[in-house]
Amino acid sequence: MLSKKTRYALRALTYLGENYGKGPVLISDISREKKIPLKFLENILNELKKADVLESKKGKGGGYFLKASPKKISLAKVIRIVNGPIALVPCVSLNFYEKCEDCDEKHCGIRQMMTITRDATLKILEKKTLADVIFASA
Amino acid sequence: MLSKKTRYALRALTYLGENYGKGPVLISDISREKKIPLKFLENILNELKKADVLESKKGKGGGYFLKASPKKISLAKVIRIVNGPIALVPCVSLNFYEKCEDCDEKHCGIRQMMTITRDATLKILEKKTLADVIFASA
DNA sequence: TTAATATCCTACTAATTTAGTAGGGAAAAT
DNA sequence: ATTTTCCCTACTAAATTAGTAGGATATTAA
């Protein structure tokens, strides 16, 4: 399951996607509109900024905004930044790989099933973007 | 990600699958062969028994064994028992549904994407069984 | 140059979940 | 009756999650 933090991130990004091209949006606006605890949201948006998904401006007229079009930001990307691996086991993760002890990876049946599962999941999450989320909610 | 407990469960069940039809297997054997902490494994196998996946026999000649053929036990079933929901968000879970607050489910774009993702994941995990795991590792 | 606005940064905390461990109880076989 | 083996309750340590607190820093504008 995705953490609450990740769900907050997705909701915030959706809001920023809806306001794409309209200039910076205040954290406090997102917090109010999407009912996300303000200070927690600060951390989340900052994390997304460091991961190059968002840009920000300080001072009056400032706020956060998407660095690229909502069409360019996949759900997989967001989930990886905020939630971590998408695969069900680390030894199958593309971005967070960890070797599993006591297991010959070439002949591990569990690993093979988890690889197939990962591919099926990624096929969706890599393709679907914030734009799809926004379009679907219209 | 699956918990360590769930990965232990899958490994133990695979072992029991390999010994299907050969009578009860000792916890201590599984623990040794699959390198799973014995007392922890006890809890896991008991949970699987309560969920009707395993049967057990006490006393000499006793142990655990699969209640049905490895072909009949899907990975989805095991994961749900030990790990919980397979869906990425509760409002999309078939077996562990929870309403999400502040969200009009009919018009939530995130929810729709998560539904598609769940379906893709389940298509694999409902179909693949312990038998597939065993066959793949041969 | 000062005040106001808004993000940025570090650190802390409470609650929950995970990953076990401990110790005996109960049933079955011999 | 003794041994074997699973069964059950409860406890604990460590990690993760979900925040909160408080000020530092950058920008704008009077």
C-alpha cells in the first residue's frame, strides 16, 4: 500500500497540475483545498522539488509549480520518490535493487513471479501521468 | 513491498508444495531448510492454518501440509492472508476496502488509476500459484 | 533598509507496524 | 507416562510513519 504521505503527494501534484502554467501556488492553498496538514505538506513538496519534479519561488507571489507538463510526470516517478520501490520484493526492483540472501536468483521461482508482477504493474504506472489523473476526474 | 513475514510464508509454502502428498513436514525442517527463524515460522504457519491453507498433525509423525494442491493456491491468496491488501490504496481494495475521506470516489482520478493498476496486478497474482513458483524454480 | 511574505532546513516526537522471542499448554503416538 | 510436535498468549526491540516546532533564508515591495 502507498503511505499517506504518497497519497498526499499525489493529491498535491494533481492540484498543481490543474494549475499548470498559471504561476506559483501557495503551500497554504494546497493544504486548505486538499486538506493536507500544512507542515507535513511543506516537507513533501520540498522532497519533490529536490527530486526535480517541482520548482519553487520564495517571497510574495511565490509558491510551488510543476517543473514539467502534467503529461510528462508519470505516477511511477512520483511513487518512487515519495514511497520507494514499486516491486513487491527488493531483489526485483529496478530502482531500489537489493540482493536477497540465501537465494539463487537465477532459480528462484518466487523472484520470477514477482518480476512478472512488477512488469504488469509498471506497464500501467509508467504510462499513466498526472494528466491522466486530471482528465479522469473531470 | 511485501513484509519479510510474507516472504517467509511464500518460501515455506513453496517447500510444503514440493512435499505435497508426502505427509506432514516438521516446522523445524522448514526452518532449517529455508532459514526462517523457528518461532516466527510457527506463528506464520499457524496463521496460514487458520486461513485454511494448511493442515497440521500433532505428535510423532506430525507436522504441516498443504490442504489443497499447490495448483489451487494462488499467490494473491497467500499475500492477502499474511500481508494484507494488494491494492495500492484502501478505497480500491476488493478484500480490505476502506472509504477514503474527503474524496468523491466517482470523480477521483487517482482512484481510477489505482483501480487499473490493481486489475493488472491481480491478473497475475490471482492466476499464478505455488505450482508455478515450484515449476519456475526447477 | 525595513517589513512582510513565503519557502527552506534541522530536529524532535508520538503512534503504529514489523520482526521477532519467551514460555509454557494441549494433543497425539508409542 | 513420556516423548514428540503443534498451539497459544504475551512480551519486546527496532524500524517506519505521520506528523510538529521553530527558526533561517530568500524575495518583494514600501
